[in-house]
Amino acid sequence: MHKIAVIGDEDSILGFRALGVSVFPVRSGKEAETALRSAARQGYAVIYITEGYAGEIIDAITEYGRKPLPVVLTIPDFRGNRGAAMEKIRRTVEKALGADILFGKEGNA
């Protein structure tokens, strides 16, 4: 069975512990990146990260997006949806194609 982790602020992620998911509470983007890399090294197959911190470490998340595992997904935090998931998709497409086909900007890769 694959392990699942959730990274984010304590208020947003503690409820996942009741579901048997490992939680990694963090207080900064630097801590979030450290937790992401640690969870990946520990063999977690799926890592959820709250959007507030995902936006701060988008490059590290994109790096893991090039590998089959772990799968890194963003989830809203207690403040709601911030659009970090769409930003991740936009950056990935932009790097792959050299143009931002989602929002019409070119050459920003």
C-alpha cells in the first residue's frame, strides 16, 4: 500500500491525521520544501500540499512533476482556493511549449 502525506499549516492539515494520512505541519515555504523533499525520500507516493505553500515552492513541485512518483497535488488551505494548482499547470505547459497557451503570453519559459 502506498503512503500518503499532507504538507501545510497546522490548521488546514490536522484533520487528515484522522484518516490515517501522515501530516507534515510547516510554518514557511522553506519548511514546506524541506518537508516535501523529506516525504519524497521516505517513499510517499502521493503528497498533498496546501496552496499557500505550494505557491512558494512551485519550482520544487515542478521538479517532482517530471518523475512518476511521488505525485504532488495541491489542495486549498483553510483560507480557500488561491489558484496555485492552475499556476503549476500553466508553468508546466509554458516550459514544455515555450509559450503560455493558457493565458496567451509567449516566450516566458
